[in-house]
Amino acid sequence: MPRLFKGFGLFFALAFGGAALPVQAAGDLLVAPTRVVLDGSRGTEVVLNNIGAEPATYRISLEIKRMTAVGGLDEIAEENVSPAERTALDMIAFSPRRVTLPPNQPQVIRVGVRIPEGTPPGEYRAHMLFRAVPDAAAAVPSDSSKPAGGGVSIALTPIYGITIPVIVRVGDLGAEAVIGDAWVAETPDGPAFNFDLTRSGNRSVYGDIEVTRPGAPEPLLIARGIAVYPEVAARQVSLRVPPELAAKLKGPVHIRYSEDREIGGGTIDEADRVVK
Amino acid sequence: MRKFGMKRAIVGAAIAALAMNASAAHAATATGTATAKILRQITLTNTSDLQYATIISGATASTVAVTTAGARTCGAGLTCTGTTTAANFNVAGTDGAVVLVGGDANVTLNGSLGGTMASTLTYSAANITLGATGGSFQVGGTLSVGANQTAGDYTGTFNVTANYQ
């Protein structure tokens, strides 16, 4: 018997040794990488990891999102997708589509692409959604202090997930972007630094924004992973900033939009602006 | 044009690193070239739920609002008890990365003894810029309570996503 306990002790040490994290809800997740670009027949792999404290079942799906003029991504219902968006959904294959993972267990999702012959050159994109399937018993109200007579208690369960873009490029594509006006504005949630980005060409542009004050070595603001997708010719970029930074940003600044560091970080556009 | 070639073995190594909590590598004395690709990651964790707590309905229809900071406004004619909270989600990833966040604007709640209620949902931000320790966003809402709303436990689900562009 002592031997058995010893064995259990070791098991528990192994099972829980690495899990000294705060208690998290079932369904917490990690996804890597955060963006996939495929330019031919070669596929790639995306890692999904259950970072919650309990086993969870995740569903993986593709959906179409369209960029808005203010830089949001609108979800488009399947019956409303355009033929090109339909093509994107059809050419991207992935597996598995549903997986149950114990805590801290990663799973590789294989992503493949099959470009049908005669597909017109262009950029085809869908967004891969990773989302936990809620437990059937999850919607139990936690509030037990409900008064005996006629009270109403509420339990709202979020079903939450992550999406990353999966982009397929067919043919020789190019694009440019130009930085427009920049200004600081108040929003209901606090001040925001805003600027316009216009795009031309037949693919998306993607990169990092760095705002510097001429003469100052440290950048005032860095925002990574800003895209302008082909369905919009221009978008506004609105970044919430703390009030003290908003005050600092006013005046002459240098804005640089550069390609992802992973592909060299070349300048897409840079401009001197006076922020109002 | 962006090359996104990743060798299966390299991804395998990245997974192994993830699985082992990226703890100290098992040192081995051997000559050779070690390759590892650190993939950019995003994590999303739910740390609190949107709680309207307990409500006793009145003779007229009214509303209970919970701000994205978790503060409650109990409408006229209602009795509200318990602690309200806004839903909180933590996002972690590359320092400086901009993540779009959002989800359903409305949710319908079904009562255990019949009856439904509707809630609108409000999000603290449309996008967040991650700092070195990540970032977070909150979800509040406004619940419409009918006149003499049927008592019971009301449950509903709503969708929330964090989106990389």
C-alpha cells in the first residue's frame, strides 16, 4: 500500500507540478501562429493549446470576415459570402475540426491549400476560428443566495474563441499603402490616436506602426499587426492610448508603417505629420 | 512575397517546448545545429463572468445595467441584490500587437420556469494594443426585466472572439 501511495504522490506531482496557475475557466486557449500566409500548394500547421484548468473540447472552423472602414472585422454569414470568398473557403482544408484536450495539451491543426486550376490571381482569405464547445452543464447559476420568494437569477455564459487569418495568394500580387492624416480624438472609452491608411494593389498590406517624435530616440507608440485587407481601399486606424500619451502625441511626429519583422521589416510608407 | 515555410520537425519542437512549459532544456553534449522556431502566439482567458446577480421584478418593466467596470444601475421598481461583475477576458501575445475584440450585441435568456429576458451587451473596446503583460477587455450589458417577470434561474450564452488581423 505505501508503495501505491508513493506512486500516486509521484503522479500528482507530475500532474499538477506544472499547473501552478490561477484557476481559469474551461475553454481558455492558446493559438500559434497568429497569421498564416500560403502562396502555393504547401500547407502549414497551427498549434492549439488548452491553457485552462479543465479538459475542454474545441471546434475549429473557417469563417469569412470583411474589414470595415474603421478597421473592424465584420462576420459574414455563409449565405452572404461572395463567389471569391466561397473560393477561399473551398480551397483551404484543415484537420482536425474538433478536438478534446486535457489541460496544457497542445494539438497541431494541419492546414492545407488546394488551388483549383483556372483560379484567377488574387488574395483569398478566410479566418480560422478556434472556440471551446460549452459544457452542457455550464449554464448553472452560481448565485445560491437567491431569495425564496420570486427572485430572478441570471447566468450568462460566454462562448469565447480566437480567430487568425488564413491568406492564400494566387499569382504575382503587389500592394502599397499611404499614411494619411493623423489626429487624437476622445472616445467614450478614453482618448485614441487615429490615422488614415489607404491601400492600392491587388493584395492586403500588413505590418507594424511606429510613431516617433523627431529628435527623440524612443518611439512614442508601437502598434504591431495592422492590416488593410483588399476589400477596403482605405481604413482608419484607431488606437486607444492613455491620456498622458495622447497629450504627448500631439504635435510633429514621424509615422512609419513597416512590413512584418519576420519578412525583413521593410518600410511600406512613412510620413511626417502634425497631430491635432 | 511572404514565405511561410515551416518544417514539421520544427513545429514539433515548438509543441514539445509548449508541452514542457518551456522549462530548462535537457542539455545534451552533442555537436550539431539546433533549430527552433518560436511561433507568435495569442492566448485568451476568461477570468470573470457577466453577473447581474439577483433581481426581484416589479409591477412595471424596467432594466438593470452593468457597466464594463462592473457597476450596477438598478432600474426603477426593481430590487437588486448580490454582487454584479462585468465579464473579463485577458489576452496575451506579442508586445505591441493590436487585437480586435468583439462579440454578440444581444443575448436571450431562458428561464427555468418559463419566460425569457433579453440583454444587450457592451464591450469596453473594439481593439486592444497588448503591452508586455498583455491586455484585457470587459463585457457589460443591460438586461430588460418584464413586469412581474416569471421567477427562476435564467441562462443564456453569448459569443466573444479575439481576432488577429
